[in-house]
Amino acid sequence: MERTLALPQSARRRPGDLGDRLFIQGGKCLFLAFLAVAVVLPLAAIFWRGFSGEAGQGGGLVAARELLASANFHWLLGNSLKVSLSVAALVVPVAYLFAYALTRTLIPAKGLWRGISLLPLLAPSMLPGIALIYLFGNQGLLRGWLPDNIYGFWGIVLGEAIYTFPHALMILISALSLADGRLFDAASSMGAGPWKAFCSITWPATRQAVFAAFCLVFTLTITDFGVPVVVGGDYQVLALEAYKAVVGQQQFGRGALIGMVLLLPALLSFGVDAWLRRRQGDAMSGRAQVHQPKPSRLRDAGFLALVLLVCAVLLGVLGMAVYSSLVKFWPYNLSLSLRHYAFEETAGGGWLAYRNSLTLATCTALFGGALIFTGAWLMEKTHGQRALNQVLRLLSFVPMAVPGLVLGLGYVFFFNLPANPLHGLYGSMTLLVVCSIAHFLTTAQMTASTALRQLDGEFEAAALSLKMPLYRHYLKVTVPICLPALLDIVRYLFVSAMTTVSAAIFLYSPDSVLAAVAVLNMDDAGNVGGAAAMSTLILLTSAAVSLLLAGASRGLLRRSQAWRQTAPGH
């Protein structure tokens, strides 16, 4: 009989093998069904709606040609490309230097600077735009610093730069953390200076990560409408046009066509990045030694100044948003008050939106974490369905190349069809949870797969010899060992679901409105103080839950990770 697990030849089957096969094959089929419904079919619906020539649909190729040939589309595309390239050109070099300071220098308090640099991840993308209004708007605190107001090109660039900076930083920190100290010792012994060592060792090993960060920043910027809707003014971009076409004008065909256009840069970036990854070899060998930077007062002082400057900007912008949420009436009455937090008295969703976001984030973190980790385990630690495993791996990477705005449009076109038996889910919290899990699946799945690949296959062999059912081995052995990675996945999913707006903006109903959507609605209604208050509440909630998970995990890790400790006398 064909074996389900790759185990030693001496291992004998036990009565639970049928149950194990059902667990493995049934789990994989369920995961495949989820990916088909949550990712493949919504994307197919976008192309069907965009190219359909039926009445009331996209208008087919004729409408596509008219859109692509119109002067308005060329203007929007030019604006989007100009903003996205400017943001990427600004963010990536600064993020690279910041990551270099954290990994290759001896500056003090690295943990503090890293924590500050990641704060924008805990807030919706509209928060930097709101803060910029209070800083440089028509009645801004620093209005005299700018010859013109903040609304327009530079407002979008600055807001997107703050929003995308931590995303680029995480990629570059990961790349710069991998360094073989032997290479630098050899370069030093041959008389190479720091600049020569950087050009011959560090840059070749990290340039692929630089390109990946550039593509990520470019894609996040060109598909985000949160910052443009707040500080864009008359400077319109494609993402904002797609949002207006679907939400404001009910032009679903136009929204589908623009969504397909926005999908192209993400797919191109993803394809080129995957090609470069195949060409680049492993950064470190098994015998590599950790690189320890040598003291240098001039270098460390320069990088510390850069880090302090960047952190001051981030804290200034985020702090301004928090402060503005407490001001009674800007700029005439600067006394502090909690009146903007009385959401029940304002339009936009109120406390219901905040409770809904907590529900969404909690369900996404718990159900998504269990689903994604189990799916990764089935793909990495079981064998026998090679073709199915390849299909699952391929589909798991698709969400990485699909912007949230495009995925949300696909959900509108697929789940809002009256003939669809799943039509009843449209506008429900269940669909929002499914969409959030699908949107953030790839990063979580890669985290789980990386942790699972570190486990020796002998764990499964030992479970077989002890006649332990596979599901019990998974719960009693695999999960405790990989608990750090699982907690990271839960924290990532919670924060991402709490702050997301790009996909959810098309899917909520009056009963399932979310806090990030409420920020957008309050800003549209002119209640900028209320929008700042809700954004601050999202930021504080994300930070508090992250800290609670980090604190709670210490006790859990001490119990479940005792095997990692060195035994006495060794």
C-alpha cells in the first residue's frame, strides 16, 4: 500500500492509518476548497466582469479599449506611477540605512528604535494622512513650513512613505541579519576597508531584498486609497478612482477594469522577484559564523543620528494624530477633552464599528491561525499527494500578488451574484473574516512553513512507533514545538485585520461596519477629530494586544519550549 507519511521502512502500519489518511486527505481537500472559494473564484469574477460584453457588466473589450485610450485614464495612471515611484525611491534607501543601523552597527537601544519604526503597522493607512492635515493643513501647526498646503502630490507621498516604511524595513532587516562573519574577516585580512567590504559582500547579498522592498512599497502605494482620500485633494490616482467607481457611482465594470490594471504591477513585481530568488544562492552556509560588527565611533554616531531623525518623524506624526484626537476644537480651543471619542454621537459607525473590528480581528487571528498552520503542516510534513501539494503551494502564494483592493473587488463581483449559493454571506462578518484570512494568508503560511521545515521527520516516525494517532501527534508535539511561530502568526493576523481597509471597504453592511472604514466615513463627513480618535483607538488596541500576546507567550514558551534549554552538566 502507498504510505501517507515518509517513514522508515521498518515502521508498521497501525489500525489508525485509515483515520490518518482521512485526516490528511480531508484536510488538504478542505484547504483547497477554501483557497478556491476565497481566492481563485473572486479573481476569476473580476476578469469575467471586466471582459463580459453582457448588458450591465464590464462592457467587454470595447469598454476596455475606451478606458485605456481615454485621457482621464492616462492622467490617473501617470499620477499613480509618479506617486508610487517617488515613495519607493524615498522609502527604500532610508529603510536600508535604518536596517543597516539595527543589524550592522553598535548603536544603543536597538530594540526601542525597532519598536518605534514598526508603529505605523498598528494603525490604518489613513492615520498618517490625518496627522499631516493637523501638521501642514490650512490650519496646521506647522503650516508656515510649506509654501503650499499639504493637499496633493506631496501629501500623498509623505503619507504613503510613513505607511510603507515598516513594510520595507522588515524585509531589509531580514536580509541584513544574514551575514557570514568569515567573509568580512577574510576581506579585512586582505586590506579591504568598510566601503569595499560593503560593495563586495553586503550589497550583492542584499540587492535582491532591496528590489523586493522596492516592489512591495510600489505595490502598496499604487493600490492604496486611504492616504489619497484624506490628503489627495484634486490629485487623483487609480486606486481612488476604483473606489469611487464601485462605492460612489456603482460602475462595477469600470471598477473591474481598473482593478485588473492595478493587478498588473503586483503580478510583474512578484514574477521578477521570484525569478531573482531562483538566481540568488543561499546567503549563508551551514558553517557560517555570526558577523559581529566592530566598534566605530564615527559610523555609529552617524547611523544613530539617522535613526533618531526617522524615529522623531514617526513619533511626531503618530503623536500628532493622538494629540489631535484629544483637542476639543482645533485650532481655536486646544484644551484636552474626550469628546471625539463619544462615537455614539457621530456618524460613521461609532462603537459598533470598533466592536466589529475586535470581532473580525479575533476571529481572523484564531480561525485563520489554525487553518493556515494546519494547512502548512499538511503540505510540509505529509507526502503521497504530490500534485495536490504543489497546487496548494501555488494557490497559497497567489494572495501575495493580489492587492487588497483588487481582492475586495473580486469578492463583490463573486459573492454579490444572486445566482451564487453563497450570496447570503455578502455583507456578513463571516465573509469579512474569510476575506481577511485570504488577504493575509501568504505571509502567515510562509512563517508556518519556515518553522515546520526545521522539524526532523523522525518526529513522525516516533509517533508511529508509539501508535499515536496523527491528529494527537500534531496537537501534542508539533504545535508546542512551533508555538513561537504560531503566536507570531496570530499576532500578525490580528493586527492586520484590525487595520485593514482596502479589501473590507466593499464588503461591509450597516451591521458589520469596521473601525478602519469608520475612519474613512468620518473623514468624508468632515469629522477629522473623530477620525483621528478612531485611528488612535485602533493603534492603541493593536499595540495592547501585541504586548499582551508577547507577555502571555513568555509563560507558555517556558513550559512548551523547555526542551530547548541546555541540560545541566552540558
